Amino acid sequence: MTAARLKTTGRYRVPAPAQATEIAINNLKAVSRVLDRDQGCAVPVRPQGAATSSTDCNRSASGTVALMSGLDRITDINSQSLTVTAQAGVRLYALSEALAEHGLELIGNHEMTGRTLGGAIAAPCLGPSIGNRHGSLASSVRSVQMITGGGKSLTIGAQQKNLLGAVRSSYGMLGIITEATLNVQPQTTFNATHRKLTIEKFCAIADTLSMSDVGFRFALLPHRDRVYLDLRRYLSDPGQSGQTYRMPWKIKDWGESTVLPHVCLSLNRLLPIQSVRYRVIDSVSQATQGIVNSRFVRTGNNGTMQGRTASSIKRVLYSTWCFPATDFSFVIAAYRDFCKANYERTGYRCDIPATGYRICRDASSVLSPSFDEPMIALQTMSTQLDGWENHVIDLADFAEHWAGVPIFSQTRSLRAEYARQVYANRLSHFCKLRRQMDPENRLLTPFMAQYFQ
Ligand SMILES: Cc1cc2nc3c(=O)[nH]c(=O)nc-3n(C[C@H](O)[C@H](O)[C@H](O)COP(=O)(O)OP(=O)(O)OC[C@H]3O[C@@H](n4cnc5c(N)ncnc54)[C@H](O)[C@@H]3O)c2cc1C
């Protein structure tokens, strides 16, 4: 008797796949209820912000997923103390808009502003650092309010430096953050200039750039031997504001995060011959990078870069690895060779340009990917699902070879053993704290247990 036939006899039932219950969080009591063992909420519990992570850190196949984006009140903006206090579900673009009305901005160049404040604190929120002061958004967090996995309500401030360092980039493993107070700064204008280079030429200047305090971001087309480089410098000291226009950044974002993925998706359907398809896709990418970057975007501030809202990136697949800035000229040449060789061997290649940016050394959080030294974050992106999973396994092999540092929320196919090797004592310290703050493992899913048990 076939399996299909057995199913219909009624003697054998295939169980329905397990599913987590989603609970929309709109107030603080709801968070307490989710984590109160006497309320009988199914475990494990996973907090979820805007769900823009590329790994299963924000979801679960069973238990409860706490949807945090309803907790979206900005409680206080203080122009005297240069701080903002907001609930964890507030989107970064909403925070930036509210701050701009007071002439203020978040510290650091953070794109993907559709993410929530809680997600941006609990998972590394990185962007091109100008200078050497600010790595992730979490480094500007002064205090947080949270409910621990054990159900305790806590306020953690600067006095508890070690605990605050663990809560930053804690991936929702210590508890659910409900509110945070961040340092902000007066809006400050930076100057953006653009270059188009071959990969060889980019390699030649990568070390100098990586070691300087210029902020940079690049788009890399390995199959066209092209790098589009965007260099950012403050016009003057932070606090000095020049004229900046929001529209060019909006157009840039629209080109990169909406038009390009949609064009790729359509061309993948319309052009069945791979070589023709990729030729057209690469030409569209080059045109987008060339026109949008060089003609329009000349100055900006952290508020004008409100790019990549969560809704427009749902169909983009990505995996991010960070590499030591000191070796980056070698890594980027090796990455180009890896992409070409892998395409020849497997027939798979990414259709969207990879992007990268320098992040400065940032030891403010225990699990910071740039804890020891400045790093370059390299984000591989595609809309091509077929073959993607094998591609990210090969990419992980490549990254391990080049001393890549993974990010638990953004790095696909990460081997637990490699993560333990890279994060070493910091990870052991974090896991010890996790066991204290969540003694019954209420926040621990099988995916997270690989790394954090
Ligand atoms: C196309 C694309 C481009 C991207 N580019 C960048 C980039 O340039 N730089 C960058 O840094 N990131 C980038 N990201 C990644 C992503 O935006 C970040 O990882 C983001 O910080 C996650 O925020 P979120 O609100 O989506 O959180 P989620 O993805 O929902 O959650 C992230 C983690 O935080 C935990 N969490 C969420 N809310 C809370 C809370 N209230 N309390 C405790 N834990 C919580 C979750 O459990 C999970 O472990 C990109 C993503 C995409 C799709």
C-alpha cells in the first residue's frame, strides 16, 4: 500500500506541522503575561520585531512568538540631555522622524529603518561608521527596561555596565526589552562622494580606507569586476548642520531596495536563458548604482538615510559575514574568485550586488562582531531561492577560511562549533548569564540552543 493510500485509511495519521502561537503585544502587561510561567503561555517564547533577520532567531516552530511592533510609543525626547526614550516596537524611521522635528538624530549611519528599536538593540544594527566612535546602534543605549526569561521586571542602566553590555545584542535570549533610552546627537551633515572602480583598484585602496576614519559603503558586482564606492565624511564637527535633501536618499533607496529586487524577480521569470538574464540584470544593477549614487546623493545626515523599509525587502535573501578590516583587500579579491568559481561549478549566482561597509571597533556589547577590531560587514544578497541554501553553505566555508565573524541574526548556515570558536569566552560568559536570567530555558528554541545552551 502506498504512503498516500495509508494516509486515507484513517489508521495512520500524518501529524500537522507544529506551529507557534503569535501574540500581538500592545502593552507592558501583555509582555509580563507571556513570560509569566503561571499564565500557561506555550514555550519556547521568541520576541519578534520587524522580522528582518535572515535566521530563525526571531521565530519558532512551536511555543509562542511575541510580536513586539504594537509597543510603539515614543515616551520622551530630551534636547537638553540629548536622549530619547521609546518603547521596543517603535520603528527606526518613526524615531528618526520624531527626532528630526527637534533637530536631533540617532547616532550612527543605520539603514534598514523598517526594523524596530528592540530588534535593533537585541540584534546588531550596523551601518558605515564615520570615524571610530560608534559601531552598532546598541552602543548608544543608556538604559533598558525588560522582563527577563524568568519573569522579573528589570531596569538596567549605565551603573550595571556588564549587564547592559550583555543585553545589547542579546538576541532576545535574556528577556524581552520593553523600552530603551538612547543617546542622540544634533543633526550633523556628512558629505557623500562616489567612485566607480575595478575590483583590483578597490583592493589597492581598501586597506588605507579601512584604517582611516572615512565612512564607506560599497556595492560589489563580482561578475562585472565593478565596485561602486560611497565615501562619507562629516562636513565639520558633529552638531554642524548643512543643507541636506531627503528626496535623493529616498530615490536611492527606492532604486536599490525596491526597483532592483523587483526587476531581478521579473527578469528571472521572463528570461529563461541564464547567460542572457544575468547580462541584463548586471546592466540594470550598474545603471541603478551609477545613476542613483553619483548624480543625486551628495550630502546626508542620519535622518535622511531612511532606507529599506521592512515591507520592501521581504523577498530579498541575504547572509552577512564580517571580516577583519586589516585583511579586507585579500578577502574581497578572494570573494570575487569564490563567486565566479561557484557560479561555474554550481550554476548559482546572486542577482543583486553584494554590499559592504566598515564598522568601527565596538566593545560596548559582549556579542559585538567588531569587539576586538574594525571589521567590514559583507552582505551577500539575492532574489534567487533555487540553489540559495547550498550557496550560503559554500559561502560559510569561504568565510571560515578568511576568519569571518558571524552575526547570529544575519549569518545563514552558521556552524555552532565555528561560532563557539570565534566568540569563545564572550559566548561562554553570555551563556552563563543566560542560564541565570532564564533558568527554565523559556526563551530557548532548538535553533538558538545550537549556539546559546
Ligand atoms: C535586505 C536587508 C538588508 C539589511 N541590511 C542591514 C544592514 O545594512 N545593517 C544591519 O545591521 N542589518 C541589516 N539588516 C538586518 C536587520 O535589519 C537587523 O538584523 C535588524 O536589527 C533586526 O530588527 P527587527 O526589528 O527586524 O528584529 P527581528 O528580526 O524581528 O529580531 C531580531 C532579534 O532580536 C530579538 N528581538 C526583537 N525584538 C526584541 C525585544 N523587544 N526584546 C528582546 N529581543 C528582541 C529577536 O528575538 C531576534 O533574536 C538587513 C535586512 C535585510 C532584509
